[in-house]
Amino acid sequence: MTWQPNKLEQERLDKARELQKRGVELYPRRAARTHTAVQAIEAYQTAEANTPVQVTVTGRIRRVNLKGKVSFMHIEDESGRVQLFIRINTVGEETYSLVKDKLIDVDDFVQATGTMMQTKTGEISVEVQELTLLSKSLSPLPVVKQQVLDDGTIIEYGEFSDVESRYRQRYADLAVNLTVREIFRKRSRTLKAIRQFLDDEGFLEVETPILQPIYGGAAARPFTTYHNQLDQTLFLRISFELYLKRLLVGGYDAVYEIGRDFRNEGVSFKHNPEFTQIEFYKAYIDYNGVMDLTERMVAFVAQQVTGGTTITYQNQVIDLTPPWKRITLRDAIKQESGIDYMDHPTAEALETAIRTKEPQLKPGQTWGKLVDHLLSKYVEPKLIQPTFIIDYPRDISPFAKRVDYDDFHVERFEFFIAGMEMGNAFTELNDPLDQEQRFLDMKKLYADDDDEATPLDEDYLRAMRYGMPPNGGFGMGVDRLVMLLTDQRSIREVLLYPHLRDQK
């Protein structure tokens, strides 16, 4: 559909045409910035007395104040804002008329060359000698105003406080909301800190296929695609696990990957169809070693991103300092629900026990899904401080080694913070015959279209038969960690481009 400008946009189009008539290029090919806004101010502050500081700064106009033959502008780049002091005697009548006639106005990008100075009000500014238009804004940015209440709470109101509009037009959201920009700076620092921690621990960062002929490594429904040239159905990966563990067979001791996973399932405040995952695998450690790495890594990342290991999330003070609490899944569920799942070894028996507390329970679920339901409903919401829930039933953990105290549980943990599951880990199974039987057992247990089904991967089994060292593995959703470190309730607030329904 051809763009139909509204009244304000038509006014800007008219201004653009007038600028062209006056010989002004609306979108010149090059800029010549010498200083960011902050660098220009710092250069003036650190210069020797009476030493002129010449700069060329660039940025988007945020504010214009016209006062006869003198005008003031604030321009903004990523570093911050700086004021432009524009006098007709300095820039000349022709250039000044562009400002006076409001042909160059708020939201446009400009370049200003001049000498740093301090105004009578004490604001460090650029006394402009040359002013150049870099990009004419044809659509005015949404207006966002902020009100600070007595208790420090910030309320945003105006044209661009609608949440869905912000997500659909993230570019405009970033342009007008400084707090949103800071969230994504912290996201970048989070990824950098994870890499720094693992690199310092001797891990090698690697990349594995996104398009896979057999998906696996997690319990989730995949997205399906098709390769025309190869006449081959492929899946977007739901996990890196099986490819990363193949690398331990190949001789690496410790590997990790940070990248996108794709799961064709529901969306919620903590789920998005594509999300960023960190997975690592390290030879010669078990899940106890992985727990040690996990709590140290999360504490390190929090320190790097927020400046400490105590954070506030949704008005709850959370201490990420190791060591973290550890409790078995069985004990946690029994404490919070009163149900010992070991007393109900079949799906029918466990469903009956749960139905005494929840008459509306969905019927026909597998035993493993019922255990997970008990965890999600009764335990997870209460795990505010960081907690490892350890030792899961074997039939919902197909890649983990058995515990040493029974044949029913495996060495697996999930860790929870602020009532959210943050990650999952195992003492990884390295017996190829046991692993093959697990695949076969899962196939019998679940229907082919069940999200919990794990397809048999013959190539992975072949890799295991060459010999895989004992190892511990770990996976964590980075987006949820960023939510935690930026105090955001919704995962969409920490994704630059969250998935949304089609706009009607």
C-alpha cells in the first residue's frame, strides 16, 4: 500500500520540498563527525584555559528554541546530548533562515561544526559555524512524557505508551525511550560477561547448525522448513545439545554456544518462539560441577551488569551470591503439594492423587507431565531466591545418568530464580546402548506428535559409540536472565523484535 501521509507528515513533506528548492540536499552521502556529544563536552572540560576546542558533532534534534537572531538546539547521539548555539552572524543568513523558518526542526539529523563554549546559563555548547542537514525526518517521532512521583516511580504517558505499538515499532521506541535503550545495553553486557566467564574457564566458543535434519536435545515442537535443491525437510533447532556433545567425542574438553533456538509452541510473558540460549558442555565433571559453574557464572554476570550480586526484581530483593540452596525434586513437590509422586508410580494413580486437590485437572496426561505440573504449580512460584531443584525422574530426562541411590531418578537439575525456571542441566549420559534404549522408551511413551517426544538420532548414537568422555551439560535462556537483571516482567521488553500476532 502506498504511504498516505497524515497532516503532520504532509507538513514535513512540504518542508522537504522547500529545502530542495533552496538547494539543500535532504540525505547527503557522508558525515564528518570528529566527536560524539559527550566527547565534545569532555574535550572542553579538559582543555587548557583559553585554548579553543574545534569539533564536528552529529545527532538527532531533540529540542529547538528560537530567539530572534540567536537559536538553541539540543542534538542527541548514542552518547548523550549537547547544545548547539546558533547565531545568524556566525552561520550566515542563508543557513540561519533554515532554522528560523522551521525547515530544519525536531527529529531531523544534523551536523554542526564549531567551537566549544559555555553559555551565560553555564551550559557547555557548540558555537556553530556550519550547520548541515544529514537526514530529514518525514514522520514525527511519538511523544513520550515522564512524570516522577514522590516515591520515585516514573509514569510514562503520551502518544507512545501503548505497549504493543512500542513492540511493533521498536525503532521508534528506542528513539524516544532512553530507559529502553539502556535495557538493550545491559543485554549486550550480559552476553559479553557470559562469554568472558566461560572463556576464562577454558571453554571454546563454537557454532552448530540451525537447520537440522533431526531435531533434538529438548522437549519441544520444532518449526519445519524445506530445502528445495536438496529435496529435504529440515527443522529449525530447538537445542544445541546433541551437536555440542559430538564435539566432546571429537576431542574438545569444554565447549559452549550462544545463539538462537526456535520452538513452535505458545507465547507468554516468559516465552517467545525464538529466543537466545547459552549451552555449555564440559568433560570430566558431573552435575555438581555444573552447579558450581552455574552459580559462579550468574553471580559474575550480575556483578558485571549491575555492579553487585544483590538485585531487586519486581520489588523482591534477590541475593545471587553462591552457594545456592539445593533440594531434590521429590522433596520440593512433597513439601509444597503434600503429594509424594513415588507413592503413585503410574499416570492414572498420580492423576487421581492430584485430582483430590484440583478437580479440573486436564485428564490423560503422561506421568512425566503430571510431575512437571506439580513442580510448575506448587513449587516454582515460591522459588524466589536462587535454588537448584535436583534429581528428576528418568523417564522425563532422556539424556541424564542415573543417581547412585535408585534406578528411578537421574542426575539432573533445573535452577529457579524469582519464581522462574532459568536453566536445565545434567550429568550427561555417555553410554550409547543406554542412550539408544532411552530413545526407544520415549518413542513408546509418547505419541509421535507429542511435544515431549524425542526422535532417535542415529548419527548421535554413532558418535557416542566412538566413546564420549563423562561430562556435565547446561542450558539457560539468556532472555530470562536479562529480564532478571533489568527488572522486566515480560520477555518482550528484552527482545528487540518480539514475535507478535498479525496486525488487523
